[in-house]
Amino acid sequence: MEATLLFNRHDISLRNSIFSRLLITFLLIMLPMWSFGAYIYNWIVQTAREDISKTAVSQIVYYLSDMENEIERIKLLQYSLLEDEHLNELALTWETMDTIERMENINLLLKRVYTIQNSSHYIEDVSVHIAPIGKTLSVDGAREFDSERFYGIRSVYGHGSQIIEWKGSLHLSAYKPGGRRDAEPLFTVEIALDSGVMREELNQFNLYADSGVMLVHGRDGVVITNGAGAFPEQDMPVFLQQSRESEELKTDAVELSNMRFYYMHANSEKLNFSLYRFIPERVFQEPLDRFYSWAWLFLILSLGIIAVYALSTYKFIHKPLLTFVKSFRRMENGDLDIFIDHASKDEFRYLYGRFNQMVANLRSLIDQAYKQKILAQRSELKQLQSQINPHFLYNSFFILNTMAKTGDVERIEQFTTLLGKYFQFVTRNASDNLPLEHEISHARMYTEIQELRFSRRIKVSFQELPPELAAMQVPRLIVQPIIENAFEHSLEKKAYDGLIVVRFEWDDEEVRVIVEDNGDRLSDEELARIIHSLKHDEDQSEITGMVNIHRRVRLTLGDGGLQVSRSGLGGLMATLRLPREGGEQDNPITNRR
């Protein structure tokens, strides 16, 4: 709290303090280390993620490549079956064969079909549809010609065998064209691929919990999925639609059923297959958990180092400097009873020792010169105060003379009573300062004396003194001379409707006693001369009382004084400014009586 108050001063700010600069310098030294650590962490995270992604992509690419080779081998078997002599004899010479020849060729053909079916785990069934004889042959034997299947699985890619989709399943279809260009095929060799086997093979990619894989034929073809744990297979159609609408990427992130996955993508143009592999995001984070813990440890240690550095800097540098500065502040405010004790044998011990010696020497010099300075000041105050009394005494005798000439005997008794109380207040042997309540009471007494003289021509509006200002200590005889100046110099020659207003304003800093009149004799040049005289403490006979008040307030209270300006009533407005924290209790010289 004390440090905050100290930094609120205009000549010292927390931003410019040595402590702040040292701390900022240390933070600037640590900043490159933090930046380098953050860069290394991000680089390792990115590298690990890329390694996992590359490995996953290479695995699915290898799988598609192996599938391409296997499908190509199956196609070769399919093409060889197209050229099988028994099949061609059945299609071309069926009518000329007897029953035994037909059965022999069919049996030999079925053996060939059975061999092809068992040659690959991808093959679910092999069928030969022979249109000329109206038969369909498969491992289950010969049956009636399946015309719907014959026309449904015919490849649209010419003579080459391609994977096609028919009724939700995948097939390899190749056909033997007829003799004429527009003739129907003689027969079609169909190989049905086993989707169940493909789904089981995809399970090899589910190495992590909640991972999954999806195999898609074409853009809107068969979708084969295999997921582990909580992998959301039901979300795959939605994901597939979204991926088609965006640019194709090798690796990207997606959120499915409130879980975040990274997916890898590979295509096979030969098979028209797309393979997607989904790996949970946590799999990428697990290898980095240990490094992540070390990164947090590094951050915590660096923050601890900063805290230790800040505390040590505050204890060994900033706090001794604050003590030093606060001691100078106390000395500036007049407190010379200061001694700084410092046990550590460092540079501050020498500085504190020299400071203590300086304060002791200053205290000795003040003690030597104190009495002479105080006596001279009090002599000056008494001399300035004594200049007021003869002037008022002359005016009082002038008022009595006027009353006697006019025969106003009744008011002479009232006037002499007030005059006696007035001079009793002025001449009694009392302290230089008194409560503001007594000073205002004396000014009211003087106003009543003057109202007896000018009752027909001058009125006085005197505000009541607020109770919270009554006990404030002020110099003697500082309000009455201002009111006297208004009577003497502004309104004495005014024939009628003269007005003097005495009022009070105050705040936390000062109390203002305001005296203004409606005199019409004050010129701008005269007002400027009065302001100049108060500012430069010049002693001119016609304003000696106001100059004396100004000097006495400043000598006694150390601040404030008298200010003049033109009143809103037309005459002079004199404002007596009295600091609320002034007086003997705060004057460093007066306190040493």
C-alpha cells in the first residue's frame, strides 16, 4: 500500500521504477527461451502427427495395391474361362451334341468353375450364363438361365472385365461377344466378390480403440465399413457426402458422434475403390503425453524462477530503495526524527549511513537557527498586526464625533459598548491563533458597529458560520479588516442601497471567507493594481490592511492568502483562502516552539 501511494506521485511511477525495469528485462531474456520451447513442442507434435499419418496412409495404399494385384489375377482366370474349349463347345455346338457329350462338357466346365472359385478368398461365387443353351452354370450345378442376372451384370466397359455393382453386391463380369457386331453375347462369366471377406480384412487396420475403416466403390456405390469400439459406422454416409463436397485431402480431421478423428484417404483408379481410415485424435496425443508433461514442468519451473527473481529483486533492491525514498519524503515534510537501520553489509548500508549523518547534521543546524528565526517571525507578525489597530481607533473616534454632532445620544451608549468589546478582543494578551468561530464573532461585532453608523445607507448580509468550521485555528484579525475595507473604500460615499455580503464556502482542501460589495468606484486599473500589490506583497497606504492580511495568512498557515476580483454585485470581491490542514499543527517551523 505504501509503495502504491509512493508511485502515485508525479516524479515516481511504477512503470519507470528500477524494480519494473529489472523484471521486464528478465522477462525479455526468458521470452526467447519460451518461444524456442513452444516452437520445439509444436514441431514435435506436428512431426509425430505426420509420421503416424504417413504410416497409416502407406498401409492403406499397400492394401489397395495388394487388392489390385489379386483382382487382376482373378480377371486373368476369368479371361481364361472365357476361352475354355468346353464352354465354347457348349455355346456353339449344343444342338449337335448328344446327351453324354453335353454332360461331359458341363461336368468339366463345373470343375473349372469350382477351381476358379477356390483360387481366391475374395471370390464368393462363379457363374457362367450361356444364352444359346438357356443354362446358368455355377458350383451349385446347372440351373435355368437367369436372364435378369445375365443382362444386369453385363459390363459397360466393352470387352474388359470391370468391377460393377448389382443389387448391393460387387461383381466381375466378362462376356463372349456373338458373331455379329450387334448380336447378343454368347455367354457371360460372372465372379461375385465376397463383401464379408473384405470387411474382415479391413479389421487389420483397427489397431486402436474406437478406430474404423471404410471401403467405398465409386462415388455412390457399395460402402463397406469395419469399426472398433465406439466407432460410429452409422455416420459414414453423412461423412462421405461431406467429403465429396470439399477438396480431397490425404489427411484431415472430422468430428463424428462427439468424437474427433483424423482420417487418411487413398484411391485405386483400377478398382474404382476409395479407402478411408479413421484414427481417434487421442492416438496422436498419447505419444506426446510425456513430452506434454515435460513442457508443463518447464513452464512451471520458468514461472518459479521468475517468481524467485522478482521476490529477491524486491527484497534486496526495490524494498531498500523504497525505504530510502520514503525517508526522503518524511524529511521533505519536516520530519527530522529519522534513522534507517540496515543490517546487511551491502551498498545500501553505506547509503543509509550517509543519510542518517546528513539528517543529524540538518537537525543540529535547525536547532541552532530555530530560536532566532521564530523570534524574527513572531516580531514581524506582531508588527503587522499593530498596524491595524491605530487605523481602526481613528475611524472609531470619527464615528463617535459624527454621532455627537448629529445628537444621536441613544446609539452612543450602544456604540461605546460594542467598541469596548471590540478593543478588549484586539488588545488582550492571547495567542496569535484562535478558533475561526471567535474571529467571525469579532467581525460581526465590527459590522454591527459600522451598521450603527451607516444604517440608512448600507446593509450587511452576514451568513452564519457552519458548525463544522467553528474550531478551525486561524490568525487573529484577518476577517474584520476586509469588511472594514469594503466600508471605507467602496461604500462610504455611496448615497443609498449599499450592500455588503459575507458568506462561506469550503471543501476538503480549504475554507473560503468571501466578502463582496456593490460599490461603483472600483475601476479596472485599480483592481489590477490591487492584484499586483497582493501578488508582490507591496505596501501601499490605501491597501495596507489587505496586504498585511495576505502576508500574515501565508506566514502563519504556509499557504492560502487573499485573492481579489470584481464581484457580481459590481464592486470588489475579496476571497480569504484558509487551508484546512494549515496552522500551527502543520507548520514545520511553528511546531518547534
